[in-house]
Amino acid sequence: MKLNNTYYLARHGQAFSNVERWFSSWPEKRISRLTPKGINQAKSNAKYFKNVGLDLIISSDLLRTKQTAKIIAKKTNTRIIFEKGFREIDFGDLNGDSIAKYNAQFKNQEERFDSPPPGTDENFTIAQKRLLEALLKIDKRYKNKNILIVSHASPMWLLESAVQGRFGKNALDKKNFIPTGGYKKLRTNGGR
């Protein structure tokens, strides 16, 4: 897929939900703030992005991503747009519950593309479509910009896989995974 802009993907810094091993999606039933380590990760990332010369930051509107984006924006003097299309996967009735309880709903990672957790219709296939639509909306609006997208673990690898033309179960690729507090340049199959 050829895009009009250069994109960077950043996963929010370490949050208390990461340390305590529970999931938080929209609406935020349990608020997950950045840990001191997560704040330092965002500050460190800001140094890198200051050298990149960002034109815009687009961020999920969940607290941990907003905190990360605001730290980077302040250090890079970059405008932020909060975009619900880049939110975390909808965990339905398991929002705020343990990662173990969520994982017990599925036999394997592939099953998450077809089956949503209880209380939502959003499986990984639907989430991937949502994320790609959000990116294409941004890409249509801006041209020749350096844009940082701040989001969450699964949304980032689902988005990058979609841009590479890999959908559904073909999207599984460990190379597209970004660790907590990590970042990378979006890899496309069109060379950008």
C-alpha cells in the first residue's frame, strides 16, 4: 500500500495495567496511568522524535496513550489529534479484567480474528478494519508529513499488517509487534 505520508508507530509507555496484568479498553472502567518507567520511556522516545521532525501526532484517546503523546508533543513542539479509531481492542465484558481471563476465552491467537470476547462484536478482523480506516482518513487529509501514531500493542501490529496487505489470520507476524514504550517506522509493502 502506498501512503502519502511517512508514519511512525509508538506504543504507549509502560502503564499500571501492563504491570498488574489487566486489560483496559473503552470506556475506561479502570484507569491505567503510566508508571514512572512509562513516563521515562515516553521522554526517551521524545528525544528520538525531536530529531525526526514530526509534523503531527495522532493518538488513541485512552489515558495511557494520551499521557505518552502529550510528553512527546511537549518535547517536540508537535500538535496532537486524539483519534478514537486508534483505540485499544474492545475487550467487551472483560474490559478491566485480567489478561489471563481474556486469554482463556480463546484456544489460540487465530481464533481472535473470528470470535469476539463476550459483550462486544469487535474481533481482530473488525478491529483491523477500524484501524486501517482511521489511517486512510488521516492519509487522505495530509500529504508529505511525518506523522506519529500513538496506540496500543494489538492495534499497532494489526494496522501495520493491514498496510502490508495481510488481513485476518495472515496478519500474525511477530516482526510487527512493538513492546511497551517502543516505537518503529511503519513498514509498508510499497517501500515507504
